[in-house]
Amino acid sequence: MARITFEKTAQDGKARTGVIRTPRGDIRTPAFMPVGTAATVKAMLPESVAATGADVLLGNTYHLMLRPTAERVDRLGGLHRFMNWEKPILTDSGGFQVMSLAALRKLTERGVTFKSHIDGSKHEITPERSMEIQRLLGSDIVMCFDECPALPADRDRIAESMELSMRWAKRSKEAFGDRPGHALFGIQQGGLEEDLRQASAEALREIGFDGYAVGGLAVGEGQEAMFDCLDYAPDQLPQDKPRYLMGVGKPDDIVGAVARGIDMMDCVLPSRSGRTGQVFTRHGVLNIKNARHMDDPRPLDEACRCPACRSYSRAYLHHVFRSQEIISAMLLTWHNLQYYQDIMAGMRAAITGGRFAAWQAEFHAGRAQGDIEPL
């Protein structure tokens, strides 16, 4: 089976566009990965997610290992068949969820033991077990098992955590083995400390990976601190491999990250916001709950091609949200995912055309306008 490769096709400033080629299809970068935590992007059919322009989904190792279990998914033909998604899937390692969700967790050199947040059952994830789970799931892009301390944390804690993650990265690579058609990404850690990030990057380069993630950001440090880190962190990683910023973010976070050399991102925000009535548009964020939409026959965004904008009014979307109808989550999630993919397509075209700075200025100006005037 062919190897997964990355080809950069254009660069404008630090912003890059290119293609990650996989046996299951090409991933156009910059790429936004909708999050299918439990083998589904909530409120969406897989074919609807594909229709927005998504080339790749993220699946969650921690959630899938607990329910329905990786072994069951494997017996049923792997995650792609199980969830009816034939395009590439990236799985995270489970590390972040263990740290943030699991009860009574215990961290050692070997790995992490924890109690399930679902039923209290006891489990262990080690770098070796994380690789096994992701192999059973059959994901195309596999992430190293790492530890991600919440920020703010003191420098000693961040350094200790980063060094442990680098030892785990080495064990992850050894356990991953040689799997043509599948890629393993290393994860840079080091908090907001430039020298620790550099040390982490050097350790990962020495081990050698198919791609590199910037981990440990978007964990409470704020956008300014994150951008300060991204001013140097992607440059510390190999130029010829994809760079993935984990768990980001809001639309302006994503644009800022691409401007600093990031190729891939994921976030639950567009789908979670859709379920809570928060809508992203070219003119900023609106809340469909607000009474101003009650009699408004206009679409959310007249330039959007999603079904919510093509076929339904703000008044209808307000009504079904207030009535707690399931179609509300479906339509608003579809719209938000479409908006995110439209941003990615816009950036890819702008980088290719050498007009990324102008595109960024238009993007920020449009969002600064705010929502259209109420009727």
C-alpha cells in the first residue's frame, strides 16, 4: 500500500497550501477536520459532512475505546465502515481526554490508569495500548500518546511533562511499526516556553514522524499567548511535513494559525455551537435564540450555500431552536461546518493566488461589520 505523503503546492508568507495524499483520498491543506468524537459528527450524516467540503474527520480514541470498544469496531470492519465515512480519518491518542475527563487518573512512566467517566470501570492507556487501539480502529493518521498539562502551569511541571511525552513518542513510534498507508504524527509540547518547544521539536525530529502536531495550546492560555507561541513553534518543525494545531478553534484562531504556518486543525466548536444556537457567519457570530430573528424572513447568510441558508429563514430557525426541535441542531451545525470549510477553501485559493494578506484583511473586515441590521 502506498505511503502517505505531503506536497506543498504554494506558499504566501508563512501560510502554505498543499495536499496530503492518502490511500483513502487527498486532504487539501489548510484543512479543517470536523470532530466525530464517538464515530459521528453530532447532528450530521456523513454524506452531509462530505458535502460541506471536509476531506478528513477526527475520531476520538478515548471515547471509542470505552464505547463501543476498539475491539468491537475492528470486528465490525473498522471505523470507516462502522461510521460510513470512506475518506481519511485522524484519531487522537486519548491523552487529552484522559487528563480532562477521566476520574481518579494516575500518571506513571508506563502510562495512565483511570476510571471511565461513563461507568467507573478501570482502564489503562500506555503508548503501546494507544497505538493498538488506533490500529484496531483503522484510522489513516495516528497520533502519538502524550501528556498535556493544562495552562497555566509552572515551568518545571511543563518541562517534566514535555520530557515524558517525548519518551512516550519514542515508544509510540516503536509500537506503531511499519504500516504503509497509515501515518504517525508526533506531538510537540512545551507550553509557552520557546526553549522547551525547541527541545521537544528536536526530540521529535530525531525519532522521525510523518507529520507533526503543535500540542498543548488552546487549553486556557488565550489567543494572544497562543499566537505568540505560533510565531515560532511551527518554524521549529520540519518544513516538508504537515503541521497540525490540535483543538483549534474559533474562525479567527484558524486564520491566524494558517498565517503562522499551520496546515491542519480540528475543533468541536462549529458543531457544538450549532446545537446551542450560536451561528458563525461572514459578519461575525449571531445567536439564533434572540428575539430579533423571530419575524426575519432573511437567511442567516445570503452568500452561504448550505441548506439552512438556501431553504430556511431566520424566523424558522429561531422557531425550531426555541421549540427544541432536532432539525435545529441539524441545520445550524451544517451551516457552521459549511462556514468553516468555506474559510479553508478561501484561504487555499488566496495562498495559491498570492493574495493571502488581502484575503485576511477582507475576512477581518467582514466579521468586524457585525450582523446585518434587524428589520
